[in-house]
Amino acid sequence: MDLLLEKFKEVFKSVLPISILVIVLNFTLVPIETDMLIRFIIGSVLVVIGLGIFLFGADIGIASIGNLMGEEVAKTNKVYLVALLGFILGFFITVAEPDLQILANEVSGASGGAVPAPLILVVVSIGVGVMVAMGLLRIIYEKPLNKFLTLIYFIIFILGLWVSEEFLAISVDASGATTGAMTTPFILALGLGVSQLKGGKTSEEDSFGLVGIASTGPILAVMILNIIAGADKIVGEAEVFQAHSGILGPYLEEFAVMIKEAALPLIPLIILFVAFDVFKFKIHRSRKNRILKGLVYTYVGLVLFLAGVNAGFMEVGRVMGYGIAMLPYKWIVPFIGFLLGMMVVLAEPAVHVLTKQVEDVTSGHIPRKIILFTLSAGIAFAVSMSLLRIMIPGLKLWHFLLPGFGLAAFLSHKVPPIFVGIAYDAGGVASGPMTATFVLAFAQGAASAIPTANVLVDGFGVIAMVAMMPLVALQLLGLIFKIKAKREGINVHDSGK
């Protein structure tokens, strides 16, 4: 119970700033309907309660399963079994991810059905499965993460030369959509379980990076799909937003949908856990019950969280983005985007899971508050620059992504290895359901008010920017750690301690 109360307190501090900002904007710059404001306040309460319960359940459920499966994979001596298990786990935990399903439907609608949603789901899930398998093999064989990621992103750069502008944004957004509230805790725990059982001097660094590697799978898969299928020049707009009326009605509708959708990512996880327990784990009944109880908490928390976000946050974000972009002083748009980016990322479920694991694995040498602050600043710049890109027609997405990922690859050879893994993991977790809904809604609202903007391309690009910026920000933090240690004459292992 103490742990649950601690989670509620932690989440409340994260959600409160954005709630206050929206209320202040309502009474100053962009007045919104009373019903919508009340829905937003109710949504804020549901986000706090849901996220608190979710994080509590993830601690005792998802993390435990991931650790157990990671240890089991590490015990396997045969390379093909490690790769096969990694692919199966990566594929099934991704194919039912709610964020990915939303993105797949948007792409299908925007392309007029030329790119079916099931095709996106399967292709992206295969990409994640392949890269999870490769990531596990990297840990087993102790290959340097920076060199591994540099090679992958070099391949991505080469493929990017043949990919259309629309699919460039979609591929990076698919990367963010796969690292949702369910997949991230599991993949983090999977990597931790493998690295801890493997042991060795690099086990601490190898605890991170698997999410970052998995996040490259969707980029590669969607790019290859575009090159092979040749589907480009997408026309139309994604049907992201739905107008709501009343106060409780939208929540009842969202609960009806989320009760089903939140269960989808849990079903394959439960099946895998039960199968592994019968044939491999054979854990004590009390521990098994605790894990299953954790999954129930996770499910309840996810339903509450997603209902609060979808019914209370998205429409407010769109209306405020549109309203602020219609003001005579346009310069305020990227400024408000900066504030929103700084605050919204703190309410991401997976961000809290990652920062807690960082603090635990490093025994507090890398405090979670520093990681949260750096992430918050990085995402703030990402959202601000994304909105600036919407306002200036000449600016393209690749103008930001190419130098950003290039700088990230360069820094990966200059900072302590553990920061490389943390940074690339953070790139995936930052673009979760909270950021991808409220920030996406705000950006598309602003884009719809600017005649020169392409709502579909610019909206997708926001998530791409949010996924890229943590790679640079957290590795710069690692560089500061390294310089500080050198100045103080501390002989440290390159783990960030």
C-alpha cells in the first residue's frame, strides 16, 4: 500500500503542472467550452489514478515477467534459440500495442486504404521482433552498443534516400508507437534479466539499450515496405480527433473501448508467461499469484489512464493548438509548445519506469531527477522546433532528423556506454501515449490553422522529433558526467558512476 501511495504522489506532481498550464491558458489566451474544461479536469484525475495504479502493477507484474524471461533466454546456449525467443517475444508484445494500432489506422485512412492497417501492424511487429533478437544477441556476445547503433542508423540513412517524405515521418513515428505503456516495461526488464544473468564487467551498461535497438526495427521495416511497395504521395488527413459533447458521455464511450483495447497487449503477455511457467519457470504459487495480481493492476490502471487521455486531453490539445495559432502574435506558438513538451513528458508511464530502473541499476549514482529534468528540457526543444517547422514552409523534417541522429551517433562514441543505452531507450519511451496524444493534438490543431502546413506530414513529424531529441540530450548529460569526473580526478568505470 505504501508503494501505491508513493506512485500516486509521484504521478500527481508530474500531471499537476500541465493541468495548471491548460487552466491558465483557458482563462487568458484560449477560452474553451465549459464542458471541455470539466472533461479535462476529470481526465487529469483519471490520469493520476490510472498512471499510479499502472506503475504499481508494472513493478510487480510486467517487470517480473520480463526479468524471468530474460534470465531464461540468457540460459539458452544455442544462438538460434536466443534469436527465436527474442523474435517471438518482440513480435507478440508489439502486435497488440494500442499506440501502434492507432497509428496503423491513421496511416490506412490517410492513404485511402492503399496501405492497410493490418499490413502496418505485421510489418512493424516483425521489425521489432528482428531487432529484439539482435539486441539480445548483442548482450550475449558483449558487442559495443555505440558501434551497433551507429551501423543501424547508417543503414537507416542510406534507406532514407529512397523513402518518400510521408513515409520518413511515418517510419520514425512507428518507432515511437511501438514503445508504449505495455511494451517498454517488458523490454526493459527483458534486457535487465539477460544482462544480470550473463554477468561480466559490462552487465550494468547492457541493462539499457534494448528498447533503443527495438525502436529501430519499425523504422527499417516501414522504410523497406515503402521502397518495395512504392506507396507514397499520401493524400487526405488522418481522422485523429473526434468531437465530444457533454461531460460524462465521452468517458463512458472511452471506457467501453479501452476495456477491450487495454486487454489486447496483455493477452499475448499472459499466454507467454503461462507457457514459460509450465515448461520452464515453475515458480512458487505465491509468486505466480503476485505477478498475476500485478497484471490486473496494470490493466485497470491502463484503462483509466487511456480513457482520461483520450476523453479529457486530446480535444483540449487540438483546440488550444488551433486557438493559439490563430492569435495575431504567432511567435507564442513555439513558446507554448516548449512549455507543453517540458511538462507532458513527465506524465509518460514508460518514462517513470525507465528512470526508476536507471536509478536502481546504478545504485543512485545517476539520479532519476537529473534524467527527468534532461528529458523534459530535450522534449521541450523538440516540440518547440516541431511547431516552428509547421510555421515555416521551407523547413523539412529531415533538416532536423539528419543532423540530430548524426550528432547522436557521434556522441555515442564520446560518452560513457551506460548513457548510450539510457539515451536510446529514452528516445523510445518519450513518445508514449501521453506525448503522442496531447502534443500530437496540439501540433495538428496548430497546423490546421496555418494554411501553408500539411496536417498529416507535420503531425507525424512531431512524434519523430520527440523520439529523436532524448538521444542527443541524455548523451550530452553523459558527456557532462564524464567531464566532471575527469576534472575531479575520479577513476571511474565508463558506466556513469
